[in-house]
Amino acid sequence: ELVEAMLKARGPRSLDGLSVLVSAGPTYEDIDPVRFIGNRSSGRMGFAVAAAAVQAGARVRLVAGPVALATPAGVERIDVRSARQMRDAVVASAADSDIFISAAAVGDYRPQAVSPAKLKKSGKALALELVQNPDILAELAAQAAHPFLVGFAAETNDLEHYAREKLERKGLDLIAANRVGEELGFECSENALLLLWPGGREELGMAEKGVLAKALIERVATLHAAARGKRGRG
Amino acid sequence: ELVEAMLKARGPRSLDGLSVLVSAGPTYEDIDPVRFIGNRSSGRMGFAVAAAAVQAGARVRLVAGPVALATPAGVERIDVRSARQMRDAVVASAADSDIFISAAAVGDYRPQAVSPAKLKKSGKALALELVQNPDILAELAAQAAHPFLVGFAAETNDLEHYAREKLERKGLDLIAANRVGEELGFECSENALLLLWPGGREELGMAEKGVLAKALIERVATLHAAARGKRGRG
């Protein structure tokens, strides 16, 4: 009754009763026991999104690549290293989730083979054969029943063009695009986001990642409710 | 006078009056603005060696790759990212140093070209062309006048064989070899070291990196004093 009273006092929240799955951080692809291919994702945006989803009333599960960040309060965290481990963890949780927000910077490529022993210097140039990693969002989008899908696009150039193209090609419900490069996006705490969805756009100006995450979550809640309403009446 | 009295009370230390240069951590080689090739070095051993050298009375400069570690008290720190940046910082400081301890895991290879824009998925396999990075220790060893040279060898197999071969091929004064792989060496705080030098060896059993660093510094001091004595009388 106390909880009920508190909830009443606070009013309903935008994601009450919903289950949100978030991925965050980089993935690391081993070349041999000591070397790997990584990327500069700090994980901060994904962790901020998970925290904002909890604050909006959702049950939140966070699949995190190798980052040194504290788990936000109320979040269930699953740690992974490679893109394939992240794919497996996300797919296993997706069926129980209403919304999947893919904030991880999943490595597109991995070495074709992982050397069990440390590679020795050969004294000459070397070609590292890379193969593509699974595309987690595209795999989920292809399933008949799937969560509301939110992607991120980090681009160094032609931001809106590439992001809109990715939204459509992957069949996403929403994409959050940000510019990366010199001092922007990765490894810093401020950023700006451009939100794109079928038939709409919203610009979120330069702000702390926590502020951007809250605004993103509110947009997700609005679009998800509209989609559910349409299906419900459909 | 107070300082002099304190020094007298403590007695002379093994590296009093000497200048020690230490490198630590991994190097990261950019593939494009977001992707890079890295390695699992935590930097802990190098930082522990720098701290132990200060405690032994040396002036210490530390060239550190990308790690999230606090600078030990009394150490002058220079931060770098790539192998070539590390080479430049080390070579610039080597002329003023009596001893160089190369504890960094310098990446052997870097991409032949760094893409200024983020690489797009091509939909197929990819070969990443790699070229060798400069060999910092070999470059210093080739100079007529150079510091006392200490290297590290992290090996997954045939530890003593590879380490002794590296000691001789590079013309080092001492090498500290450790086994890496499953839960060993990188990203953990305990390890064991095998010290090899021309005509000698010493095994340092499993211990905290701080303990190993102190033992390594004592061996360095002994060998350096002997080498100096020989040259002095020579």
C-alpha cells in the first residue's frame, strides 16, 4: 500500500510494466591470446540509457561489453566480450523484452581464426583475414515477433544520410545518430543526438549523456505506445 | 641537513643517483576513427616497476600506453597511444637515462593505412594489411652509448627458450619472462617471473606484482653496478 501510494503520488511513468533490454560498450575480438581488435566505445551512453529506462519504470537487463563502469541501480547486468557472445546474450533475452535498445558498438569484423599461441613477428608485412560478425539488430528484425527496435549510428560523415539508410535497411523503429571523430562521441561524457524514425525526426542538442538518455527514453516510450495502440486497434 | 640525516638513517639505496626510464601498458593502433588493434596488457607490472625504482632511490620517468592507472608517487609520466608515439617518447628520454626497463606490451603490428573515415561494412570478408612497428629495444641496443637495457617477454609456450633467444638477439642486459594465457600475466595482479641475463638466471615465484617488481629492481641494480664497475676499471 505504501508502494502503491508512492507510485500514485509520483504518477504513472512512461515505461511502467515494460521490459527493456539494452546493449552497451564495445566488443573485443581476439586475434591471439594477447592481441585483439577493439573499438573506442566507452559504454557510457548505453549505461545512461539503462539507468534512464529504470527511472521510467521499466524492468531493465543490460548486456555489457568490456567496460569499467558501475552497474546502474536496479539493472540486471550480463557481461560479454565478443560480438558473438553479445549476440547470444541479446537473442536469449529478446523474446522476453518489449523494447531492445542496441547502444553497443558491436565490432563488424573479427579475425577469421583465433591463434591459440601468441603470433610471432615474421619480419615482414602480414594480412589479417577478417570475416563479418552477426548483425544482431537485423537478425531480430527478421523474426516474426520481435521487440520494438532502437539502433545507434556513429558516423564520421554524412550523419543523417547514413543513419536514415540504416534505419530503413535494418527495419528499425528508431535510430539515434551521433557524430564521432575528434573529441566527439566516444570516450567523452557530452554529445548530441539526432533521432530518426519512420516519418519523423528530433534533434537533441549537446548535453550530458544522462540528459540525452532521458530524452531518448521518452521518445522511445511515445513511439512504442503509439505502435502498440495501432496494433491493439488494428 | 634533515634530508641528509634521514638518508643516512635509512642507509644508501640500490639505485641512488640513477635515472630510470620505464615503459608500461599496451599500445593501441588505430584502424579507423573508432576501431583499433590493442593488447591485454594492464600496465600494472610497469607501474609497479616504476614505483619500486622510486623506492630504490632512482629518478623515474614512465612512458605509459592507454591504461587507467594512477601515477605512482614521485614518477614523471608521459602518456602515449601508439607504438610509434611510444618509440619517440622513449628514444627522446633514453639519452638521459642510466637504465631503460621496457615493460610495455608494444604492438608488433599496425595497419598499413589508417582510414580517416569509419570503414563501412562491405558485406564480405576483408584483409587488413599490417606492417611491423619499430622495435624500440633493438633500436636502442644498436646505439653506441645506450642505457642498461631490460626487456620483458610474455609467452604462451616455451618460455625460457623464447626469452633467452630474445635476450641474445636484441642484445639486452636482462630479460624478465612470464607465461601468459588463461588467467595468467595480463589483467591480473599476481604472476611469476623468470629473470635471464648473459650467464645467469633467477626464478621469482608467484607473487603480487609489487613484490616481483622490487625483486626485479634489486637484480637490475646488482647487474647494473657490476657492468659499471667493469667499464670503470676497464
